[in-house]
Amino acid sequence: MFRFFETLVAPTAKAPDAAPPPGLWPFYWHFMRQTKGLFVALFAAGLAVALCDSMIPLFIGRLVTLVSTHPPDALWPVAGWEMVGMAVLILLIRPFAIFMQNLVSNQAIVVNVTNLIRWQSHWHIIRQSWSFFQNDFAGRIANRVLQTGSALRESVVVTINAVWYIAVYGTSALLLLGSVDLRLAGPLVCWVVIYVTILRYFVPRMRDQSRKVSNARSLVSGRIVDSYTNILTVKLFARSRDEDAYVREAMDEHGEEFRLAQRLTTLFTLCLTTTNAALVVSTAAIAVWLWLEGLVSPGAIAMALPLTWQIVNIAGWVAQNVTSIFENIGIVQEGTLSIAVPHSLVDAPDAKPLVVDHGEIRFDDVSFGYGREAGVLHDLDLVIKPGERVGLVGPSGAGKSTLVNLLLRFFEPEQGRILIDGQDIALVTQESLRAQIAMVTQDTSLLHRSIRENIRYGKPEATDAQIIAAAKQAHADDFIHDLEDLFKRKGYDAHVGERGVKLSGGQRQRVALARVILKDAPILILDEATSALDSEAEAAIQEQLSTLMAGKTVIAIAHRLSTIARMDRLIIMERGRVVEQGTHAALLARGGVYARLWRRQTGAFLDDTVAEEVS
């Protein structure tokens, strides 16, 4: 039975069919409609439990009436089956209803619906553009994904239970008390009016304050994660106290918002407990007065007092959970700021996979500036022939990395287009585009997984033999065999830590090279690919890179000009435009921008040997 309910929903079975909408209630419905059958079942089970519970005060009053109006020897013959029915409802029907309610809630909803929301939120977010992640804390985004799942589920479940309890108990109490004497129902009618008024005043304020608390909590989480992620920088600059102040500011802000939320909770509880006390006292006073006047029986008093006390307890339970409900609604509202964000870079409706037969790259009148008026690239025209090895040279801010980011379609050109083998990359799928491009970046980060998994990232179906061969080609095999992590995993099974922090910069670079070697894409981008290596390792890997580059279209960015001097063509960029291009020897002979950069790096002594080799 447990397994049946636990498998009613497969949270990660499929990708979502639509993006989460930005509005709060559409956002709720987007996820609830996918499992609406479970919530209907929970609604039905909650109704059954509430009806059973509302019958208990009636049974108490009825028993008092039976005992007070029948002698002991006549009680069982007259009311035996009636009492058996009461016992069956309390001993069998009510426990079964609660059991079914728990099965639906605990086994079917709590885990599955929570993880369904988290999975689909993660699925949507991981397909966001690179700029999306540049504009927020990774810790805050992750926190929102994790918390929104549980908050949305909990707020819906508790609301369903609260609605039923209030509706069923309130209605049954009015009917039962009114059937005895309408005056007994008077205090309850007044209580309902006051209760609704209290809710209308406090609930919106608690909802808004909960959203502020959630925002402040996420800011604390984001700043703490930011400090931990950059702990080496914190240590190197001895800035622990500054990080304390950075986190303290966010924590104090959260504390202030949290205190305001707690004030509302305390005032809400005070108003509610006072109203509840007035309900019990006034109902008891009227019941006793009616009994003294001979208008009601002792059984009516025995029913009325437990009934009102039960309503008071339910109202108290609702009061406690209203805070939780609106705290969770606040978390969901805050979560929509990251989750319900439309993708800024999407595939065209009829996008096709990119097919690379030759590897020609063409930038056709491309302009781009990250939305700034000054811009970065201006009317850039550039053709890279199939199999050509091109070096990009220029000062920082010249547009080299921007050009590469546009080729990878991390951003869309503001003007012009980019073609690979005649195919506009805006009209092909992003996944297929990036599958055809291998890149080694200057700031190499690895996944917090094993060496084997990191290298296999370049080619998921690769065998262990292929992984080792790639590592050897990248001169990484030797140091990999000496690795051992905290859990005694060795060699290719050793984990590298967050972003690869357990490895040196050179080791990370070699693992990244192995990953690219294994990927074996027709277009290769090297962005300061050997910058973290010592001279001996760089010289050895340069030989391997020559082999790796064979037959590929290559774009290499390097500030050390000696590493790209042997490229087929060097493209010199300044202020977003191509100002020179040609071979190393031709550019030196021209005596322009490149020659000036070369002299600056070589201390005004030209390396005639290199010049002769590449001419």
C-alpha cells in the first residue's frame, strides 16, 4: 500500500511542458494542476476526518442525555446499537480516515510534489542564459529552488486542511447549536464575524512581511555562500572582518524584518485567543442560563461546551499555521523571482541541429555592446576559413572574449549575424552549436566530482581507456595517479573539490585540456589555454596542441604573443574593430599595432629565430 501511494507521481520522469508563469497564483496552479488528483484526494480525506471529529461533541452530549434519561438496566436494550455505532465511528472509521489522509499527504504528496517542483524549477533555470547567472548569487538561486518546492507544497496542504476544519466545524457547530436553541448559536455567529475581521486585517500584512523576510533570508544565504566560495581571496587579503560586516549587514536586515513579522504573529495570537475565550465563556453562560430556565437538557450543555472548545482549538491550530502558510507563500513569491523568469536566449521555433562539414566561421557586420551605448564590437566583418588557425590579439576590452561569447551564443548580436558553414547560429539549436565547439578557458573550473567524471564530461560515452589516453595527451596522467581525496579515493576516482580547488591551477588546466581532447569537436577555442602552466609543461603541451589543432578551425586568445605566433593568421583588435591581420612575420614587417605589442613583450628584442620559423 505504501509503495502504491509513493509511486503515484514520478517527480523527475519528464521535462516540464511549459515554463513556470511569473504571477503568484498562476505559479501555484502551474504545479498543482500536474498533481490535482492528489490534492482532490487530500481534500476528500480531510473532509472525512473533519466530519468524524465534529461528531464527537454530539456523541458526548447524546451519551449524557441517554445516561440521564434511562435507568442502568434499560440503557443497553434501548440505546445499545446507537452506542455501538458511536464506537465504530471513533474506533474504526475515524482512524481509517486519518490513515488515508496521511497516506495521501505523507506518502504521495510530501516527497513527490516537493521534488517535482524542485526538478522542474531546476530544469528551467539551468537552461537560462549565462548572463542570468552573472546577475545573481548562485547560492541564492539554489536556495530558492530548494525552498520553493517545500514551501509551495506545505502552504497548499496546510491550507486545504485548515479550510476543511474551519468550514466543517463552523457549519456543524452552527447547525447543532441552532437545533438546540438559536440563542446558543449567537456567540458562535459573533465569533465568526470577529474571526473573519481579524484574518482580513492581519493576513495581508503577514503575507507581505513574510515576503520581505524571505527576501532578506535569501540575501543572507547568498552573501554567506559568496564568502565561502571565495574563501581563498578572503584569506589572501586577510578580510575576515570585512566579510563579517558584509554578512552582518544582511543578517541584521533579516533580523529586523523577522522581528516585525513576529510582532504581527504575537498581536494576531492575542486577538484570536481573546476572541476564543469570549466564545467559550459566552456559550457556557448562555447554556447554563437556558438550563436554569428549563429550556435545554444537560446533554445540550455537554454537547455545546466540547463543541465550542473544539472550535477554539481548531482556530488556535489555524492561527499557528496561518503564520506558516504566509511565511511559505512569501518564500514562494520570492522564489518566483528566479524560477519564473522567461529564458532570454531561446532556440528558434524551427531550429535545426548544426551540421559542421568544414568549419568555416563568418562574422557578418556584427555589433554588440551588452546594452551599453558605447558598445564593444562595431560593424565587425571577419571570415575564418575551414581548418584555419587564428590568433586573436588586442588589449583588454578590445572585444576578443565578447567575439567568442557571441560565437558560443551566450549573447545575441545586436546587429548582424554569425554563420558556421553557411548556417546562421541563431537558427540552430544551442545544444548542437556548443556540441561542435570545444573550449579551454583561462579561468578553468572543474565540477566537484571525480577526475574521471570531469574528463568524461567532454564525451559521456567515452571508455576508461579513452579517458586515460586523453589525460596522457594533456600530460595529466602522471599527477592523477598520485591524487587521493579525504575519503581515500585515489587516482581517477579522486574528487577535486568545489571548482577543482584541490588541484593547482596547472593541474586544473591539464584536466580541462584532457576534457577538450576527448570531446574532439571540429571547432576549437583556446582562451589563454596554457596561462596557468609552467614553461616546461607549456612547451610539452604546445606540442600536443599542435596535434589537437590538426584539421580543426581554431581561435586562440593569448596575451603572451609567443604562444600564438605560429598561428596561420593573427587578427589584431582595438576598440571592437579589426585593425590588422596577417602572419606574425608580415605584421612585424608592417611595424603597426602588433609590432608595438611584440616589442613591449620582448623588451624591444625581436626573436629572430621565431620570426624566421613562422615566416
